[in-house]
Amino acid sequence: MLSNALNSLPLESVELLLIENVGNLVCPAEFKIGAHKSMMLLSTPEGDDKPQKYPLMFTESEVIIINKIDLMPLLDFNFIAFQRAVTGLNPGAKIFQVSCKTGDGIQEWVSWLESQLRDH
């Protein structure tokens, strides 16, 4: 399915292609789709216990983006515990804390993406 889509895109003019592998926090980690980097997006309302519940996803992801950090004061999301759990599973994982509502952390993530494009 992915190869059919890629064959129909003008990839020679594409510098960055983000592929969303939708599903729960189990299935996307089980399938290799040929990506250069593997990123996952977690929303703070989902809870800080996800690394323990879905270790494969956190082991396979090179980058973890935590969205809705603006809600952390209102939620029972312990970032330190989350970070410790992620590091225990995947010491090399890069974690970005972002808020799409306020824009916090977005520039750091974009700067990282730009550095990856330069290095590739």
C-alpha cells in the first residue's frame, strides 16, 4: 500500500515526507515502513504510563513528541516518571515537549527536523 502511494508522488521534489502510521500504540511499532526516522506522538491526556503499557513502541521510536504540555498542570501526568520509563526502554530516544495550542516546544522540534534533513 505504501509503495503504491510513494510511486505516485513526485518524490524528486520532496525534501521531507511525514508518513502517519495510524493505529494504537502496538501495531505501528510492529511494521517497518522504510522510514529514515521513527517518531511517535503522545498526548498528555493519554497518561504517563504508556511506556510501561506499550514498551515496543517506545523501544522502536527514535523521537517521542509529547503534545498538549499546556494541560500538564491540570492532569496527573508525571513527566519525570515518563522520561525515566522511556530512558529505561530506549536510552537514545529524543523527547520533545510541545503544545500545538501555545506553540511551546515547536521550534525545538522543527530545528531538530531541519538538522536531520541537513545531515541526511
